[in-house]
Amino acid sequence: MFLLKTINNLNFNLNSGSQKNNFSTSNTNIHFSSKAHPFHMVKPSIIPFLTSWSVFCMALGAISIFHKWGINWVFWLGISSLLLLMAYWFRTIFKEADAGAHTSATKHGFRIGFILFILSEVMFFVSFFWAFFHSSLAPSVFIGGVWPPLGIQLFNPFSVPLLNTFILLTSGVTITRTHLLLLQNNWRMTLCLMDTTILLGLTFLAIQFMEYNVARFNISDGIYGSIFYLLTGFHGFHVLVGVIFLIITRFRIANKKVNSKDHGSFEFASWYWHFVDIVWIFVYSFVYIWSGRFI
């Protein structure tokens, strides 16, 4: 009885914009006069389940390629279905946003979630750098007691890698300038610089692919080969994801779905792009310059 009296005397307000939400009780039933929270509640969906299976197929297909099991088609099935599901998922989220379903509390949750996502990506790369420094600062006798290991012919860090670094850092400048122009509603220059950023990202990936083709070592050449291809390969994958993110945002800007007052998706894309820029600075500084200081 004490609990029921306490509930009957309780009035609380949860703001969604300026709307107030009140409730009262009658016996043991609680009656809500309006939406009792400012968050957007999504409907149950099978998409996350299908996405997890697509990732599983990609992993299984990659293992098949490495071990030559003959089921390589599983990898392409996984990656194609994952891209389709991503497109559908993005489309659903953007439709919700355009319909006004994303309240201020929902947008704040998106920001916190994306920041946590980037922090998780930071720890992902920290694990690879941990392995790099563990092997390079105290080289094992099994690799000759020196770093880089004996027999590894490195790239000249001041040739093509330096050019690629300049290209990626330039793209960081263009995306920052794009943000300033978007706040000024300068649509023509915003789209122009978005296209420039996307082109610079694709150029970076093309040069890195050519670099792989002329490399004198591969992923199976000891600890250096493994760390080099894991770090640069996963960074390249993140650049590819960033380019896709920017392309999607570019079309939303062109359709006036993103503007100076509501540009959360652009901010997320730019944060992600700055993240891949910063990671590359560490990759270039240590994997290329520091490792190649004796060549």
C-alpha cells in the first residue's frame, strides 16, 4: 500500500523537445498520458541476425581461400550480402531521420555511441602496435636479433609512402574545410570539396594496392611481414569504409537532407575520416620511417 501511495503521489516529466509526459495510477495499473520517454524505439528486425551470418560467411570464405578448400564462393556471398544489408540498414536509418523520428535524445545517443565505436577502433589498432613494438624493441634471436628482420627489403619511406601520406593528410584538410562550408550553406563548394576528399581517398587506396604488388616481402615473411600487412591492410579497409561513408553523406548533402543545422551524419563521417588520418600518421612514422631508418 505504501508503494502504491508513493506511485500515486509521484509526478515526473521527461522532456522530448518541450513536450511533458505525465502518468498516474489507478489501483495497480499505470496509465501513460503520452510517450513516456524521448527516445526512438525501433521495431524488431532480422537484419542484425542476417548481418552476423554474412560476417561469418566472409570469415569462413577467407579461411577457405587461405587453405584452398574450394568453397571460395562463400566469401563473395558473405561480402555481397553484407553490402546489401548495410545499404538497407543505412536506408532505414535515413528514412527514420527524414521522418523526424530521431529526437534530440536519440541524436545525443548516436553521438555517444559513435564516439565509443571510434574508441573501440583505437584499441583495435593498439593491439597491432603492441605486437609491433613487442617484436621491434627487443628483436628475437629467431629473426636475427635485429629489426627489421634479416632478409626483409623495406620500402623507401620517403618515396611512394610519403606521397601517400601527403594525399591522405590533404584529404583531412579538405574534409575540415567542407565542414566549414556546410555550416555556411555553401552547397556548391561543399559538394566540390566532398568529391575532392573522396577522390583523394580512392587515390590513396590505388597507390597502396600498387605498393602491395611491388613489395619484396609478403604476409608470410615472418613477424614484420605479418604486422606490416595487418596494419596497412586493416587501415586500408578502414579507408574504404570511410570513402563509402563519405559517398553516402555526399548524396544526402546533394539532396538537402543534411544542412547547417542538422548534419550529424556528416560529423560522424568526418570524425571517422580524421581517425583514419591519425592512425596512418602512426603507421607511417613507425612501420615505414622508424623501421626503415637503417636502409
